[in-house]
Amino acid sequence: MNAFWGGILKYIAQIFAGIIVQMTPVLLDELKEVLINLYKKALATPNPWDDFGIGLLLDIFGIPKPPIE
């Protein structure tokens, strides 16, 4: 990835991080649960882009990836 896209992704991550810390804890917990469930489902598919896409969302929102079962 070149420096341009790296900078864009970093900027987007900072925006989302600022929004996330302002969310109500109940909604934040729900968002975490949804994304973690999607990640587990993505791992079960043969498409590696599923894993990458949902993993990227987890990274952007600062949610740790669950261990692979």
C-alpha cells in the first residue's frame, strides 16, 4: 500500500475512534458483538476477502479479534 492510502486509512481510523468513544456503552457492546459474530462467520467461508474485510472493521473500531477456534 502506498503512503497516500496508508494516510487515508489512518485518518479514517482516527475519525471512527473519535466517534466510538462517544457511543453509549450498551450500543458499543452490541456493535462489538455483531462484528465479532461476523468475523467468526467470515472465517468459516472459503473467501479470504471476507476475513480481511471484517478484520479491517475490527481493527478500525479497535475491537480485538477473537481467537480462532
